[in-house]
Amino acid sequence: QFEPGARIVQEDLASELGVSRTPLVNALKRLAQDGLLEWVPRRGIYVRGLDPPRMVALYEVRERLEPLAARLAATAVSREEALEMRRDWQAMAGLPDTPEAHRLFIDRDRRFHRRLAELSGNPYLLAAMTPVNMLASAYLHGNPRPWDDTIPDHLSIIEALAAADPDASEEAMRRHIAQSLEELRAQAGPGNS
């Protein structure tokens, strides 16, 4: 809910949330570790902003990690779960472009990418992907491309998962992230390719 660059006033936030300062400070420290907040000595806590070059760097990491997660998940996901994913994303395709649909996309996208990392069975991959995907979701609301433009990408990934095909799953995810990275590089301008 806070814009990049906004100052976090601990006392106000604790009062607004109805919690004491100790658990709030612990939560703020965790958000700072995840890269969402910046502690500036003697000045305060600020919501970190990510400029286009930093978003490019973030997606370069996603371009390497996400295909690996999809590859490993392809042999772990059950057919039933893959079919449920397919139903969820097919339902997204029929929604009008509304704020509610966009919020649903953000939630579904975040859960989808996290689930693939969980299914990978690799705790290090999950630990690396969690803050990266959280930053991407927080700053881009899920994707630099229009949300409905990514639905076919998700369905391609899911089809490969349903077929238990690691190579196709990895390649479909690579294409999905690469298209978003290309869009970010275009937004960032020259020197960020």
C-alpha cells in the first residue's frame, strides 16, 4: 500500500495495525532483508524503489531460476494439480480487464510461481526465488506486460507440466520470463540489454 520512497513511521504503523513495536520492528527488518524496505541511519525506514535497470537485473535472475523450477516441478506435479492450474488460468482468460481481475491475476501469478518452486523439491531454489518473486510482484504488480497477454504463457507452461515434460516445461517458462525481460529492457532504455 506504500509507494516507493514513502517513509515508514513505526509508531503510526504500529497504531494502525494494532500491534506493539517489537513484532513490527521484526517484520520491518524481514522486509528490509527481502529488499522491500531501506533503513537509512538517523533518517528512518523507506519503501525501496526499483528503477528500470534494477528491474532488469531482477528479471535476469528470474530468467535463470524460474526455468529450473519448472523443469524440476514437471516430474513432481500431479496430473490433478496440473489440471486444476489449467482450469484456474483458463478462467482468467475470460475475465474483463477490471481492478478485481488484475488483483486475482497478481494473486494467482504469485501462487503459481511459488508453487513451482515448492514442487521443485529444492529448498535452496525456493529460498532464492521467494524474495525475487516478491520484489517482482510488489513493484510490477505481477508482470511488466499486460496481465491478459501472459495467460497463454501460463497455459503453455501448464500443458508441459501436465505432460510431465521437463524440457518443455523449462522452455515454456524461459519464453515467459524472457518476454517480460525484453519488455523491461525496452522500458529501461539503451544500455540495459
